Amino acid sequence: MTFPQNPDLHCHSTTSDGTLTPEELAARAKANGVDLWALTDHDEVSAQQRALAAAAAQGMRYLTGVEVSVTFADATVHIVGLGFDHTDARLAEGLADTRDGRGPRAIEMGEQLAKVGIPGAYEGALKYVGNPRLISRTHFARFLVESGVCRDTAEVFRKYLTEGKPGFVPHRWARLGDAVKWITQAGGVAVIAHPARYHFSPTVEYALFSEFRQHGGQGVEVVTGSHSAQEARRYADMAREFDLAASRGSDFHSPDESHIDLGKLAPLPADLTPVWSLLTARMH
Ligand code: AMP
Ligand code: MN
Ligand code: MN
Ligand code: MN
């Protein structure tokens, strides 16, 4: 088997908070030269069969994927799972529990935004939701941009949807050890997503990486649409220090919103173990 030259192992479809269908993403990935792809919707694997078929139709190799929301040290951390059995019952149950609070949380977000003079945000966000089980802050952000409250989604998050801001509703997601276990027990590899996004203190970051490893986590995203070149170098060092495999993924959500397109990423540093080398038996 030839080694993949341009893997992209992180993106979102209309089944979570992306704006393209799995088929549209597969075509775009292929057009951009991706030769190993994974769709990693938030807390949801129901589009995996479609993504797998779409990748095959494009002649592109595929790894199953998911991005699990986790609460660690009172903050939200994302754990990507790759190469698992997407029909695994324990994984499905864990993801269903993780998704559970999203509905009530969204209603409360709408109530809080109404109190600061933005009525109808819950109903507005719902118009952007492709999967009723998965309403996310991104859908609110799209509504607030469309209705002219903010210029772009980045501004919405900065002003309304992040910790301490009026539309932010704290939420308890899955536990780190559970998320890693659901993925690994279904035959996959767990990967810490975009670590630079968490802005943890060195102590908390060290705890995240060591606990993740103790639970059986094996990878970290080094090259991602969420990292600068400097951050990629920093997390390449963390991969070496913690003996983790390295992953690469754009985190593409939408042609209108994402800075980095599918397949348009820098290569991984050559000395790191690429996460897909642990998953050759799981490739479709
Ligand atoms: P949720 O799972 O509902 O908390 O929504 C999280 C999603 O919001 C992430 O997966 C991103 O797609 C999006 N997001 C988070 N922070 C930002 C930001 N600062 N700018 C744009 N999108 C963001
Ligand atoms: Mn997202
Ligand atoms: Mn994420
Ligand atoms: Mn993501």
C-alpha cells in the first residue's frame, strides 16, 4: 500500500456544524488532492456510512472519525477518534449521552441572548441545523451573522458565545477517560484535537497530556487549521515528549467560514509517527 501523501483527518458536515454534506466534502477533498480522509462530526457518527461510501466513490481512502466534546479541568477539550468501528454500541451510547444536553442548553442560550436584546436566536439557529440531535454554538453564530448582529462568526464568539459572555451557557460534556475508552474499545485511536486552542497553564496542559496517555490515548493534532506554524512546532515537541503519534486535519467547516481548506495543510514534521501509520488495518 502506498503511504498517504495528503491526509486530512478532521472536518465537519451538515450532520454536525459544517455547511457541506458528506458527499460535497468528499468531492472537495478529492479535488484538493486529499488521499486519506476522515469526517469527524461533533459527538455523532451517523454520517460515517455515507462518508465512507462517498470516499469510495471518489477513489479516496477513508478512516472513520468523530470529535468528542469533553470537560477537563472545567474547560471544553475535543478528542478526535479515528479508525473505530462506527457501529460499536458502547460508542453510540456514549455519544448519545454526550449529545443529550445540547437541546436544553440551546434553549437557555436563546433566553440569555433575548435578555441582551437579541430575540428569536434559538428559532433562528434551528434554521441552520442539519441534524436535530446536534444544535451547536456555530448555528447560533450563523444566525447572528445573518441577522446583522455581527460581521462574522469570530465576532459572535468573541462577543456572545465564549465563557463570561451573555450567550454562553456552561455545559458538562463527557469525561476524558470515557471518551478515550469509547474510541479505543471500538478499535480506534484517540487524538487530542487542536491543543493550542485551550490556552491551559503548563500544569493543566501537562495533566491533560499525561492523563490522556494513561487512559490509552495515542495521538495529538500537530498540523491543524487551528494552529499557527509556531504552535505546530510546539505541539510537535509535545508529541515527542509524550511519545504520541501526530495527526493532521484542516477542521474545515464551511467554504465561507474556514480559513484553511481541506487538504491545504503543511506536512507533518518527518520524524514524528503519523497517526495513520497506526491505522493501516482500519483504512477503507
Ligand atoms: P459547541 O460544541 O456547541 O460548544 O460548539 C463548538 C463549535 O463552535 C466548535 O466546534 C467550532 O466549530 C465553533 N467555535 C468555537 N469557538 C469558535 C470561534 N472563536 N470562532 C468560530 N467558531 C468557533
Ligand atoms: Mn465545530
Ligand atoms: Mn474542535
Ligand atoms: Mn472540529
